[in-house]
Amino acid sequence: MPIREILTDERGSLSAARTFLFGSLVFTGTLIVLDSTVWDVPEVVYPLLGGVIMGLLAFAGGPRMAAYLAPQVGAIASGIAQAAKRLQRPDLLDNSADFKEHDER
């Protein structure tokens, strides 16, 4: 069943975060349909549900994103630190008194 594959994690066990996220998305979709046809849902409900869904999304994907992105961020920070250590000023600065407008030719 494809939905079961979506709701399980890498080890094959049912993921609580993915299950809650799926349930809240189905609930929100149903609420939108019912709001446009039958009920009059207050506008404040949608930002609250959006906040809950964003929290569940971070809970479901956070550890995986950190596992993949953290080494990349560390490599970028290391490259910036190495470039900052080797920072050298040029011999001729633009604000030198001897510098003229067409000296770069």
C-alpha cells in the first residue's frame, strides 16, 4: 500500500511524526472543503493549523535534513575560515594618493 510506505521511516517502522503530519493535512484539506461548502470556519483557524503543520513538518524532516545539511554547512564555514586566514591586502589601494582614475590599464 503506497500510504503505508509514506508513513514508515527508513527502518520500516511506522513514524509518529509522519502519521500526525498526514492526519493534519487530511484534516486541513477536509476543513477547507467543508468551509467552502457547508460551514463558516473562522479565519484564525487556518494560521493555527498552518503553525501546527509546520511544526510537524520540522519534526518529521528535521533530523534527516540535519544529517544531510550539517556537513555541508560545516564545509562552507571551514572554507570561509581558511579564506579569511589568507586574506591579503593588495599592494595598490584605490584610496592611495598616487592612484589616478586610469591607472588600472
